[in-house]
Amino acid sequence: MIGHAYAADSLAALVAQGQYQVAYEQALERQLELAGEPQFDFLFGLAALESGHPQQAVFALERTLAAVPQDHRARLELARAYFALGNFEQARSLFNTVLASDPPAQVKENIQRFLEQLAERRKLRDHQLNVSTELKLGYDSNISSGTTQQAVATVIFPALQLSETSRELGDEFAEVNAGISYLKLLRKDMGYFVSASLNERQNSHYNLFNTRLMGLSGGFVYQAKGHSLRLPLQYQYLQYHDANGDHSRTSAGLGVEWSLGDRSTRYVLFSQWAQQRYSAGQESRDVDLALAGVAVSTDIAMLKTGLSASAYYADESPQTTGSEYFGRAYGGVRLVATWRPHSAHNFELALSAQQVEHDAVQPLFGKLREDDYRQAALAWHWRFDPRWRFSMGLSHTRNDSNLPIYTYQRAQQYLSLRFDY
């Protein structure tokens, strides 16, 4: 117990001196030993809150209140922690409880200021508008996703020579991304949303592989305590080129997304149904898409780390007789780890894998196509201003196929600058 008292006194001295980060780090080291001691938990929570770790503060201060329910100072700091996390309803409830206990005048004034901010935030939350633009510059080692082979065997030609644009091509690129989204709550738990996006990629030397993707989405959202439901209608228009000229693909469909959890851990179920239709001359590629998946994400405040994992399965059914080989079924997983050593910096590692099997034999090659796709990506993001973000990233992709023409590797490096209006 003497050691416990000494630890609490040491934390109290650091907190009194305003050395919150040092106090927080010391408390972390002794958390397993001292968690559950009300004085330690309160000081730990206060140090965590003041040093920018509100989730850790919530855990510690809730333990304090569980042991000492009438500790309104701990309740006040817990309200501030919930406010910092964006859990405004819980913060409002705790602030009002402390206010009802008739605290000193200075405390009342501070609480009233928080309650006024909460009222303003509630007004803003009823409708949200987000607009962003991003410029990305980089190098892509294989813009065509082409093979390195000079020739491939077909059912007719044992060594069909491939054109330059069917093989691996590297090039510099510039990419512009823009997006706008609007959310309107018609009441506390229900509303609607609309969004639009544009992605345009221009290659330095091989304009044949330039692309433009435009998207529209809108729908209904329902959100209650701990869970939400989104029902978006989605439309995409992709413009691309090949050796035969300009082409396009449209995708129109309905999505469903249901999520459950809190800010530290969240579970998501999602699905999508869409019709993908190609421009004249490529109608044989038309398919209907059905996709379903599950995702989970968690935030480990102590390690300044976020983890997420998702898995999905999809089926694309061909809509043209005689083009069954364009149909395919595929499933995949994606793992993402994010580390935030500083409030302005975060690092992200993403690993993806997908297996694909087509519905019918590819006539040109006389085989049923099967692919094994893998990708690893690493990025650093620097939020040097509330509205500006600078990023650097690299990725490596490998696709192995039983048809050599579809086997390739691809590496990308980029720099980007994003502005949020």
C-alpha cells in the first residue's frame, strides 16, 4: 500500500505541475498493478485527458466512479472525455448531473460553456457538408497490368506475339480526386445523404491507359445508440480506352450497410447489388453483381493503434448468351493497421488478398481462368494543418493466373496533397 500511495503522490505532483504527458506515461507503466485504486484511476484519467488520450481517460474515470459514485469531480472530467471523443449525448448527461449537484460558481460557468458548445454542435450535426480535392503524382511500373512475356500460347497459335500495350508498361502519372458529400438529419435518428466523386488519372506517355471515374450516391440513414443502417443508391461511370477506341462502363445498384459498436470497436455487415453495363461493341461483358461482406475495426488507445479486417464474397453473372467466361466468383480479405505516434501523423499498412474463378472456359486459351491476387501497401499521412494533408505511399501488387497473359506484378509510388474545404 505504501508503494500505491507513493505512486499516487508522484502522479498528483506531476499533474499539479501540468506535466500531463509524463504523468500519463508513468501511469501506463503501473496500470496493471494499480488500476482499481480510485485516486490512481482519477489521476490517470486526468493525465490521459489533458495529454490527448480521451479514450484511455474514459476507462480510468469510469473505474473511479464505479468505486466512488459521488465523486462529481471525476464525473466532470469524464464528461469532458466523452466530449473530446464526440459522444455528446453522454457528455451532456454527465454535465447536467454535475450541475444538479450545485457545484461552485466557477465550475457552473465552465459547464455552461460546454453545454452551449454542445447545443451548437447539435445544430451543426443536423446537416454536414464535406468537400475535398486531392492531387496525386507518382510512378506506376505497370499501368497496363500486363505480362512480361513476349508471346503466349492459344488454342490456335502456339506462340501468339503480344503487342506493346498488352505487355508491362511503366509510366509517371498525375491523378486528381474530388468529392462532395452532404448529410441531413430529419430527426435525431434518421436522415438522408448524397455524395458525388471524381477520379481522373492521366499518364505521362501512354494516354491509352488514361481513365475517368465519376460516382453518385444517395440514400437513407438511420442511427440509434450503438448502431446505424445505411441504404445507398449508387451509380458509377467509368471511361477508359483500349486499342479499339474509347469505351465506358456504367454500374447502378443498391447497397446495404449495418454497423454496431462504439468508437473503440465496431462491426459492419455490408452487401451490394448492381448492374454493370458496357458501351456499344463490348456488351458481351455485361454482368449483374451480388456482393456481401463483414468487417470489424478496433482502436487500441494505449498503443495509439487501430486495426481493421474485412472479408467479402461476390458473384458476377454474365447477361449475354455465349459470354459465360466473363462471369466470375471471387472472395477476398483485407487487413489494415494504423499507427498514430502523433496527432498530426499516422502510418498505415494494408494487406489484401483475393481469389477469382471464372464461370466458363476462356475460348482463346481453352482453359477456365483462375487468379490469385495479393497486394501490400504502406502510406504516411501528415495533417500539417486542419485542412491540409500531405501523404506518401507505395504499394506492390502481384496477380498469379493459370493463363500467363493475366500474370503480372505492379509497383506504385506516389506523393499527394489534399485540401478539405
